[in-house]
Amino acid sequence: IRINNIRCVPHQTIEDNYFTFQIVINAQSYSIISEITYFYYIRNGSVTNGGVWSENIYIQWSKIFKDQLSALNASSLDFVFKKKD
């Protein structure tokens, strides 16, 4: 995390998606496990569960997707998506 200067984005409402992406794209290796190790709490009236997303949240998602696409294009990774049977 420190070597790749990975940080949470200040004032970002939906930070975990982008943070996780940065970890995965910069990792030398990773594994997927079946155990549940992350718990996500859903609160009524929260920004992501309030039923109405503000224009600011849509702008943040757009920026996240653009940044992720740029990072993928700049990387030397060859992404192949396969369906696991």
C-alpha cells in the first residue's frame, strides 16, 4: 500500500470500490477465498442505501470508472475473464 501510494480518496462517498481496485491491480499475486471476511453494514437512510443517489455520487462513480480504465490501459496486465464452471 505504501510503495504504490494507495490511499482512500478524501471526501469520496463510495471509497471501497476504488481502494480495492488499486490493491488488486498493484498486487504481485492474490487469491480468492470462499470465507466471508468482510462485513458490510446497511443502515437505513445512509448515502448508499437512502433510495436516492445525489448527482455527486454519480459523478464520483464516473470518475472511479474512468480512473480504473486508465489504470488498466497503463498497466502491463493482460486481463482475460473466464467463467468458472
